[in-house]
Amino acid sequence: MKKKILVTGGTGYIGSHTVVELQNAGYEVVIVDDLSNSNADVLDGIEKITGIRPVFVELDCNNKEGLNKLFLDNPGIKGIIHFAASKAVGESVQKPLLYYRNNIVTLLNLLELMPVHGVEGIVFSSSCTVYGQPDILPVTEDAPIKPALSPYGNTKQINEEIIRDTIYAGTPFKSIILRYFNPIGAHPSAEIGELPNGVPQNLVPFLTQTAIGIRQELSVFGDDYDTPDGSCIRDYINVVDLAKAHVIAVERMLENKSEEKLEIFNLGTGRGVSVLELINAFEKGTGVKVPYKIVGRREGDIEKVWADPDRANNVLGWTAKESVEDTIVTVWKWQLKLRERGIQ
Ligand code: NAD
Ligand code: WQD
């Protein structure tokens, strides 16, 4: 058995896929999640895939005493992957304080407790949102950070700064910041996937819910952008590929494979795909039509962004393997599974 890793937000979308990959790689996992945006049934899915049920602690990471007890009850945690956060961009505009508290205090608690309990490193979930609309594409990690367009985006920038300042102050641990582009897809077993609360704000869950008839029509937000087909362009990254990058990052951080105390990596495919191309790929891959209409632009949307993944490819030693075309089919399989279970 390899080292013990604490995964905050481990019953969530990206967290659950990462727990699977960590367990497959031999790591012992402790999940902490307050279930504010996930369900404990996810643990069954993880167990079905890996044969191992991870230790689960239901706790709000804002509760520092509770977290301290978690470390005492589960001695030997050597690394943390910090997924736990609120992530709805629109909601963050309505409820900024909720986002600042949940996304910042949780990180402060972990950083303060790490040296107390001998934790050697933390991997942090950041986002391409920190780049805003980059001046140069594909965007590298050295691109300037643009003023955030939402409190959510701002929390990611502040989190990155907190980690940087803490590391440079000479604290006895390391960190890897991972900037995800647009994670999509589900585990190929369809035992775990994304389970959005209420009406999805993101493209892919809205698309699959429309395809299955839960939503009447998908709105495509704008076809008058400066892109080949006029719709926005993103770098859609398969969630299992993304999860695997976390395992590599943990190993790099904890096995001293790098001299650096802080590293930042883009996690993307390097390929930009438009909204209309994605709908087309879904229809082609599944044979299911998606009713959609073109509507006006969504406020705050970035026109086009995709990653330069060179540093992740060459330094981290990770490359996205799955194509958008294959990934979009896994989401459909997951949507069908949800219907089978009577969930959505
Ligand atoms: P998610 O909502 O599915 O998972 C987050 C999990 O954290 C949920 O299970 C939720 O219950 C839990 N959580 C929230 N606040 C908590 C708290 N105070 N204490 C304990 N648990 C708490 O989201 P996700 O898509 O898996 O995202 C994971 C991380 O990746 C987040 O930090 C998010 O900001 C970041 N990220 C996500 C995307 C994306 O498009 N999904 C893109 C870039 C970055
Ligand atoms: C993708 C594209 C929309 C819905 C958000 C956050 C970002 C990151 C990922 C965490 C855009 C278009 C969408 C719809 C549409 N999260 N769209 N119809 O906006 O790239 O990123 O999630 O860090 O911070 O901002 O993702 O899935 O919402 O949109 O046409 O019903 O799909 O305009 O071009 P986005 P998204």
C-alpha cells in the first residue's frame, strides 16, 4: 500500500474519479465531504469499480476542529488533494460571501493543519478561469492572470496566491496547482459521473439532459463570435484523464521527483472545440438528436480558450488520451444509467 491521501470533496464529480484512480494505483484514501453537492451513494460506485470502499468522513472543511480530529483519527496522511469548493459561477455572483468563506476558509484550515500533522504536500484544483480571455492561444501557465469575472473565479486566484505565499514563506510542504480546462465525461463503467443539482449551468449536462428529454431544448449561447462557426471554443478534457493527472501529481510531490516546492500545470488536451462541434460529436457518437436553438451571448462568457499542455506533457509526464468524440459517449451512457436508477 502506498501513502495515505486525504481527498477533500472526494464524493464530488472530479473527486470521485480521482479516488478511483488513486485506489487503482495503490494509494489509501480518506475522503472528507459535507455532501453539499454530492451524494454518499457515490461510495458504492467507487467500491464497485475498485473493490475498495474508501474511508469516508462527512464533515464541512470550514470546521477546523473537526478537520483536526480527522487527522488524529486517521494518522499517517501524507498528501491532500483539495477539491472541496463551491463551483457555480452564477451563484457566486448572487452569494459572494458564501463562496469566499467556503472556498477560502477551507484552504486556510488545511494549510494550517498540514504542518501540525506532518502532511507533505497539497494538490489544488484551480481553473483556466484564472486566464480570462487570454491574449495568446493556446494559453501557457505563464500567461497573465486576468481580473476575475466572478467571485468564484476570484476565489481560485486568491487560493493560488495563498498557496504561493505560504510555500514561499518556507512552510515544510510542497504544492502542485492544477488548472483544469473544461472537464467532461464519466467513468467508462457508468458507475460514477457528474450529478448536477437542479438545472445544469454547464454545457454537457444540459446537452445530455436535453437529449434524454428532461430539458426541451439546448440554448447555444451565441453564434456571432470570432470563431470558425461563430460559437465559443473550449478545451474539453476527459474526467478520467484529469483524474490520472492527480495521481501523477501526488507521486511527483510526495516522492520528491521535483526540486520545486510549488508547480503549476495546465490540464487540457490542447484542442479547441466549439459548442456546435460538440453537439455534432454527440449526435454522431450516440445517434441521438439534440434539439437546440441559437440564442444571444451569455454574459461573461469567454470567446475562446484552449490549453497549451506542453508543461504537463513534458514535465509532469501526463497527456490527455481520450478524444472529445469518445468522451461524449461516456456521458450519454451515464445519463442512461441515471434514468435506469430513476435519478434524472
Ligand atoms: P463538485 O461540486 O462535484 O465537487 C466538490 C465536492 O466538494 C462536492 O462533493 C461537495 O459536496 C464538496 N464540498 C463543497 N464544499 C465543502 C466543504 N466546505 N466541506 C466539505 N466538502 C465540501 O465539483 P467538481 O466539478 O468535482 O469540482 C472539484 C474542484 O475542481 C472544485 O474545486 C472546482 O472549483 C474545481 N474545478 C472544477 C471544474 C469543473 O468544470 N467541474 C473546472 C475547474 C476547476
Ligand atoms: C461551455 C460553453 C457556453 C451552456 C465554466 C466556468 C469555469 C469552469 C468550467 C470551474 C460556453 C456554452 C453552455 C448552455 C451553451 N469551472 N453553453 N449553452 O463557461 O467554459 O466554464 O465551467 O472552474 O470556471 O466558468 O463552461 O460548460 O458553462 O460552457 O451554449 O446551456 O458552452 O457559452 O461557450 P465554461 P460551460
